[in-house]
Amino acid sequence: MPTYNIVDEGADNSGNSAIDPTLYNLIEDDTTIIFPPGTYLLNELVVYSGIDNLHLIAPNGARLIPGQSGDSIRWFDVYSNGFVLDGFELDMRETEIPPFVRMNNEAGNWELKRLVTRGKVRAATDSNIGSGNSSDARTYFRLSAADGTRGLLQDCYFHEGACEPTEASNRRAILVESGKGELVFNRCWFELWGENTIYAKKPEGPLKIYNCFWRNTQVGVRIGGRTEVRNCVSIKDDIHPVQSWSGGSLQRGVSVEGVVPADPENGINSYEGTATIADSDFYHRYPDSSCGGPITASAPCEEININNVRISYNSEKYHDAIYTLNGRMNNGDDANLEYLKIKNTEVHNDHDYQYAVSIGQEPNEWGDVAGVLGGSGPQTDSSYIQNQMTTNGDPTPPDTRPPLPSAPPLGEVPLQSAQLVRIDNTGNDSVASYQITGGTYVLPAGDNGATVAMDWGPNGSPVRPPDSEQASGSVPPGEVYAFYVTGGIVSTGASGSATWTIDGTPFSPGNVLSTDTLSADQASQEQWHQVEASDQSTGVVVANPPSYNGAQPLHVRLRNTIAGGFDYKLEEWDYLDGAHTTETFNTLAVPPAEYNLQLDNDLPYRVKAGTASTDHNRTTVSLGDFFGGIRPVILAQSQSFNGRDPIVTRVSSVSSDSFEVQVQEEGNGTHRVETVGYIALQPEIGFLDGKPFEVRRTAQGVTDEWTRIEFQRPYENPQFVASLQTLHGLDTAGLRYRNLTSTGVEVKVEEEQSSSSETNHAEEAIGYAVFGNPLLTSTISNTQSRRHEWHQVDSIVQPDGVVIAKPLSYNGTQPIHVRLQNVSDGSMEYKLEEWRYQDGEHLEETFHTLSMKEGEREVQLDDGASYRMKAGTAGVADSFESISLGNFFGTETPIVLTQSQTFNGGDPIVTRLRNVSSGSFDVRVQEEQASDGTHPNDETVGYIALEQTTAQINDTLFEVQRAEGVTNEWSQITFEQAYDTPQFVADMQTIRGPDTANLRYRNLTSTGVEVKIEEEQSADFERAHTSEVVGYVVVEDSV
């Protein structure tokens, strides 16, 4: 699809010269025309049939002004498929009689989005007050859609109306005269229209009016059958304009008028189908005859469904709050009401003589009728309503909050900074769940054919600002949902097979910041290494700096990023041979979007990722006001390979709202335009999704000499990503690192030497991010309904990790333990495993887990002391196997926790330890005694060995200790420090009693726990067990 910037193509964005010639030169099939911010004078745009998928987009908002005046003059006239107009102010302030916008009944799959009308939309006939001639009426938006297609009007504001409330006008906001296609009006705002506000009683195709608001405006909404009005608000509490031609003034809420007989040839049918008014609120309280009934049916359509509606009504008009009449269609036929439902409807009626509910025409069939009527006025004239609804009660008042944000200020368009999250479940046979939390709003959208979700709030109901920060629910098979998110994405979650995108870029819901560590050598300059698509490689990728195993200057070069997976090479400069020894670098990947994340301490954390096009010249990238007054750290790197000459990416002039970026060739040569990706991070130290991290900017002191950066806290297996933040030294240069440890790293600025061997470099500031892998802990509770039932849990196991999940609580007295299988890729399966002689069913029990990546780790405690941990696996059967710990623990004997990670034999087992020393331990598995405790199959037994200590790490309390003298009687273990929410993991360190046994616990408190040894009873009922040593870990939340 060709994409053009209309200013680059010669259009004037000052509003002085018409853009028509430039625009018409660009119009063709499948074309997107971008409008940068500015003012554009447009006389007329006609998009004829055959010019499909023409998109006029203003991503950051733009203003259109008409070049002609007159209500019979067309401004936009569309006959084609796929037309999109998105992101504009329609400025009528200097136009005496604004022209009209028309989507013809030949047009289909069009979208008019994020439009706000500025100024009054008057009609040339406004002065014909009382003419009695309805042909004086004029329309602003004339909308229709072709058969089998859809038209979308979304986030459009008609809030300034046609005239002042004390004036008269013949201009209506929207007219839908006919059409077979579907129309969706989502989040539209109407006020102060003099003719009909929405006149849509005639179309044959379905009409959906969702999340809309109208206040003090003529008539309100006029509909026929096949129409849904959901989560809408109608307010009449003040004077509104007079309809000029009639001289009258009346605002209904929703008026059902099945008066036009079916005319399939012309796409007309106002009677057949159901008119639904649901989840909506009506506040019509104005002491005047201009205040009409909230829900009226003077000529009912075939079926009417009123559900979950709240009304407050007081007026001097001869209208009931809800009424049906014995109306007729235009041809004289009765408008027969076949079916009527009034469910969960609450009406407070203070009208002196009109009813809360009046049934002038009884339906042939009643649906559910329930609700509350109240107020000082008459309740109902229907005995059926009287019997089904509470009368003279205390109805719930209407919620008058608009279902959409207020109109944006002059110079902005609706949802200007919103991100579009799209969840595509087409091609799948099962539902896909979703959860999205935004910094301000999460609002359902119909972009690109998506179904507008109306069940995204709690309990499957719609919600309204400001209570719309979160959307959750399920996408049915074959459907697509979409949501606008403002204020940044806080969190996402999902299950199922649906694919997600943010603003068109693939996105994996869950953790936003993904890190990885890569190592490679470079055989030649032309060699590329491929990273397969994964959560760690989707989005903007920053992959610098490289380590310093080889002294030749180099950097990491990327291509084919964003969509998932990428290619990289270790790129030396052209004056070198291109071959390079193995280097290591870490990556940070973030899908391009704004994120207002939440740290583990509930404080907000802002991240913004995006791309910019730049060459060897500096380009300014705006961050808007997303970071407030905080200057972020900018990590930037070219994502493309448009020019073959080696380049680095340089950042400068970083402020809270912008930065400059450019690419540098050797010798500061010229270079083609590249796509540079950036990740802007709020400086912070904390925990994100349980992982410790810090983002900092150094002082201006990093040169070509090695400079030590001390991290603000220790990190297990730290991953370090950094970029220069300044351009004080103009020579082409990148960053390198060495000696990355849990407590810090050394960095230097590395110049290339194509022109000179001199590499002295001025002092620069660098920005960096470092992420560590903690010991993961979690708490799990569950029941066991049958022996072979397995439960799966995710995100509790370290990648390539071992997990220990014991002991179990003691809610049920049958001997039991936790059995694991499929421990991999962050997840595991488990069951509460009773012994073979039992029935396998068990009450709910609780256990805690401790997970660590395999390998040796030496980390620093908060008091500066070092601390050692080791995890691994071994193949073990029913004979003791000796596992070596080497000399990692010196002379200290660690606490060892073991558990089978597999399910290779179907009989229940536990693991038992003996001979734990500083250099080794023995481990075996045990079956029940009736099987002689044998288990011939090898199981993969995981172990975690920890130094004995009581300390604090990453601001988290923990202790690793031993308890002597534990038997089959309950023994109290008193912790060495107090915990708010302790997580307790333990294992026997000895095997003094040979009978098959394991541990159980109870009464876990902030200061201690009770434990006992529990033998199984397959061979005998005797359960006495000799004294054993227990090793345990207590952790406050995640380490």
C-alpha cells in the first residue's frame, strides 16, 4: 500500500491554499495519505466507486477547513469501499454554512474516526422559522453502507451543535435514510442540534449505537427495528434549539418508529426486527414541554427489548417516561408490537399526570418484565406491569456520566495519543481471554472491522470513564476485538491462541520488557546470525554494548526487527577484515508503544518504545509529555540495514520530551536513511514482574578509558544494556563492556580508527539498564479430585531452572506430598500425590515453591557479604546417588533441597537425602513400603543448595537454617526474624529412620511454623519416626 506524506508531496498545511490538486494527484487504490499537524483547506473530495481502501490519516492530529460554504455542497462524498478518515478537527468556525459529509449506500467498510467538529453547523434555511415545510431540513453527516459491509463512526464529537440553545436551526447531525449494510456508531457526543440529532428509523441494515451521549438536543435518537442502543446516556435538563421549519422543540431519548414499510430494493425497513435499549441511562428533568419521554414507541417495531435501564423523569410534556402506542405505518398498516421485554428497568417518575410506564399497545408476547418504579407521579396504566414490577419503590438513579471522554481542547483530536490493541482470534476454534490495564482508559474499538466489545467490564457489562482503566473478557472464536488505550499500557494478560498487535506491531501479552543474552563469533563481514521469533525478540530491540574479548573496534548491527525475531552481526569497521572472536551482548526488546507499568511496590513506571527514520544528520524525536518532567534514559539502535557501510547509533540532547538521534559511519561519512528503534526508560531502581532492575544515567565521565559502574544493588546473572546519551566527542564511536559481575561493570567509549590511530574521546554520559534473575518463590493452593489429575502453573520456574515444592500443609490427615512433571520453560505441572493404597482424592492443601536457574551463583547480600547458591539435576532411582557440589561452598555445609522433576514411574515417590556435606550429598527416591520402597525408573531429581544464613537480599528478608530433632510429632521452628508473608520450603537432611516418609507443616506465622515427619502406612499402621534434621528456607515474597 503506497503511503504519502501530503506535505512532502506539496500540500500547504497553513490553510492558505487548497490541497485539492495535490490530494487528487495521490488518490488511487490502496493508498494511505498522512497529514502532519497543520491546517488544510479542502474544497471537495469525491471518492468514486473503484477507488478502494483510500486512507486519510492524521496520526498526531490535523485540522481541515472547508473551502466552500453551503448546506447543499458536498465536502466528502464517498462511493467506494474501505475509505478511512481518521484524526481530524473539522473546523467550521469561519464557514457560514458548512457543507455536508456523505457515505453513500454504495460505500462499504468505511471508517470515520477520531473527528471533532469545531464551530456551529448552521443551515441556509435556519431563518425559515415556522415554514411548515420539512424539506427545509438539512443534514451534516449522511451515512449508509452497502449490503454485506459495515460503516463505522467512532470517537466523533458533534458537541457544539447547529446553533445556540436559544436559537433555531434546520440542521440535523446524522441522517440514515436507507441501506442494507451495518452501521456502528461508537462513542459519539451530540449537543444542541435543532433538527433531528440522529434520524435513523428507515434503514434495512442493522444499526448499533454504542457508548454515545446526547444532551439538550432536538428529538434525540429516532430508530426502527434491527437497532441496538447500548451503554448510552440521554440528558435533558436545559433549553435546547428550536426546529426552525416546525417551530417546535422536543427532546426524546430513544424514539422507536416502525412507520416505513419494507422496501428491499431501496434498503428500507423500519418495522421488522428488534429495537434494543440496554445498559443505558436517561435523565430527562426539565419543567417544559420540550422535555419528552426517555423511551417512546409511537409506532412500535416488531419487537422491543428494554434491559438494565435507569430513568429519572419530570416534564410538562404529554409523554410518559416509557410508552407504547397503537401506531400505524405510512401505508396504513398497523405497527403491531409482537414482543416486549422490560427487564431490570428502574424509573423515577415525578411527572404530575403521565406514567412511568404506559402500555398503550399490549404486545402479542411478553418477555421478562422486572424492575422498580417510583417517584411522586403515576406509576403505570398496565395491570401486567403492575404485577411484574415493584411500584412506589426506590429506583436506582441514572448514571449520567458520559460513556466517552469529554471533547478534546482546541488543537487536539479525540484519543490523539491512544494506542490500538488488537486481539485477533480468527482461525481458532476456542475462546481467547484477555486483560488490558491502561494508565487512563481502555475503550473498545471497531477499527479495521473489529467487533466492538460491549462486555469488557466487570461481570461482562460495559463501563464508563473514569472507571474504564481495565478491559477483560473473552474473544469468541473467529472474532477480532480491539481497544484504544490511553495513558500508557500498564499490564496485559491472555490465554488462548489469539494473536495480539499494538498499533500494528506483533505483541506478546505479559511482560513488556524482555531480555536475553547472546554470544557469537563473526566468521566474515557478510555473516548474519538469526534469532528466532520469541517474546525476547519481538519489538524494538537494543543489543549493545558488546563485550571486549577482541580488541578490534566493533558493535552489534541489526536488521529485520520489530515483527518478531531479528538478524544480527558483530560488525567491525570497513578498514578491518570483518572476522571477530566470540563476544557476548545482552538484548532488551519492547514492542513499540507507551507503557505505564506498575512496579512490584505498586509505583508507576513509564516506558516508551518507537522508531524514527534518520541518517547521518540529527533527527529530533518527540516523546510528548509522556514522561512529565522526568528525563528518561534513551537506548537506541538502528533496526535496519539500508546502507551496507558499518554504522553506530548516537543519541544526544535528551530531555523529558525529546531527544536527537543520528547514525555515524566511520570518518563521519554520509549514510542512507535507517530505521532507528528507541526504548525510553524512566530512571528507577526496583522490581518489575519480580525481577530486580535498575535504569540510570551516569555522570559525564565515561571516556576511552575503562570506567567502573557500580550497580545500586546486586543482581543474579545480570543483563546489561547501554547507550551513549551525549555527543560531546564528535568522532564516530560506540560502547564496549567488560568484567560484568553481580555488583557492577566496566565500560568505555570506543572510537574507530579509519582515519587516525588516535582514540582519545571526550567525556560522555551513558544510560544503562541492568536486569537480574531472582530466586523465584510462589504460593500455591489446590485440591486433588482424582489420582491422575495434574495442575499446571506458569511463571514460577526460572528458565532452565529447578523447582522445589514442599512441604504440604496439613488440612487433610492422609499422608501426601507434591509430585512434579514437565518442569520447563517457566512452568510446571503438579499433583497432590497420595500413596497407592489411598483413593487419590484430597482436600485443599497449600505449599510454597522455590526456583533457581541451574548453575552456581554468588550474589551480594544487602550488608555487602557474598552469598552462594547452586542448583542442578541428576538421574536418580531407588539407590542412593552421590551428587558432587565441588568446592563451591568451601568448608560450609549447605542446606540441600531436593525433589523429583519428572514422572517416569507411575508409583508415588518422595526423595530422601543423607550425608550432606560441603562437597556432596546422597539422594534417592522412595516408593511406599508395600513396594519395598523400590523405584526402578530413573527420575530427574532437582536440587538447590544454599548457604546457611539469615540476611536480607534486594531489600527482602530471608533465612536458610537447620532444625534438629524433628519426629512424627509436631515440632515448632522459630524463625530468626519476623516476616509479613513468609514462604516456607523445607526438606529432611538426614535418613535416620529408613521408612518411607516426608514432611508436613501447619500454623505458618510471621515468627515460626510447626513441622512433622509423616510416614505412609501401606505396610503397617505404625507411624513413629526417629529424629531427623530438617533444612528450611523462609523468604519474604520474591527474592
